[in-house]
Amino acid sequence: MAKRRRSRTGGRRKYGPKSQSKVKRAMHEMKRGKLKSGRSGKKVKSRKQAIAIGLSEARKSGAKVPKKRSGRGGGRRKSRSKS
């Protein structure tokens, strides 16, 4: 008989069913062109952004979602010109 491998988390689910439904709804809205970004109110075009919005809504409603990773550097950087 083969042994089943268990992950470090103890074989539990990371995301609950409520978070899945929130992401599904956000993706559906994004595909229809109805999903808008929080502060700016611009239309969301990227898939990753739609998933992030769905997960943050799930967190607010108290669903089982892992903590947001902090310290994600990136984005635009200003280049310094030597004078």
C-alpha cells in the first residue's frame, strides 16, 4: 500500500468555500467588464487583480483565507539621474 503524503499544513485546506465563491464572482464581473478597482474606480483588466479583489472581499467577510503576503516590492521605480 502506498503512503499518502501530507503537507506541512497538516492536510487542511488553505481557502474556504466562501473565498472560492467571492473569487468566482469577481472573475465573472471582470469578464463582463463590471469589476472596478477600489479607490480609483477604474475597470480591472488583469486576472491577478480580479483574484486579489475577490480574496480581499473574502477576508473582509471573515472567510478562511491565508494572510496577505507583506513586503512585496515591485511596481514602478523612479530612475535617478546623476547631475
